[in-house]
Amino acid sequence: MNIDRMEFINWMERIMSRFDMLDDRIGDTQRNWNSIDGEELLDNQDLLQMLKISNRSLQRYRSSGKLSYYTISGKLYYKLSDVHQFIRESFTASSSKKKASK
């Protein structure tokens, strides 16, 4: 079976456009899947990379109640707004400690 070059290119373009459509659908599904009440959820790995901390430090923040978390099917998740609040509070606490020591 011989296929000329133009026909091959047309087929490849159709296949690639289908891949693009699938990628868009998967992306939309994944965004909806990793959110609750329209808010993005982060897992442990996301948070460790974002904050550049160790797993033990993250566990300590959870245990002390400084960082809110949710357990869904045995996996830990964090709301992005809770993470932002944790960062703001940590920054404020460290800034006030520096001012007090001067």
C-alpha cells in the first residue's frame, strides 16, 4: 500500500489535532479533579517542592496545627488558600521576631 506524501501529512495533522483535543479534555478533567469548591488542591509532593522543605517539616506543621490539611481516600491534600495563609503567617511571625530582637 503506497501513500503519497501529501496524504500522509494530512493524516498526521488529523491525528495531531485529535491528540490536542484529548489533551485539552484531560487537562480540564484533571483541574476539576484536583479541586474542591473551585479551589486548587495540592498534595504532599506539590507542597514539598513549592515550599522547599523536608517531609518531616511538613509533618511538623500539620501536627502543630499551623497548616490545615484534608484526607481524601488516605491521601493528604492542602487547599491553596490555606497554604498562602500559612506562608503569610510564617512571614509575619518571623518579621516580628526580628523587630523584637533589635
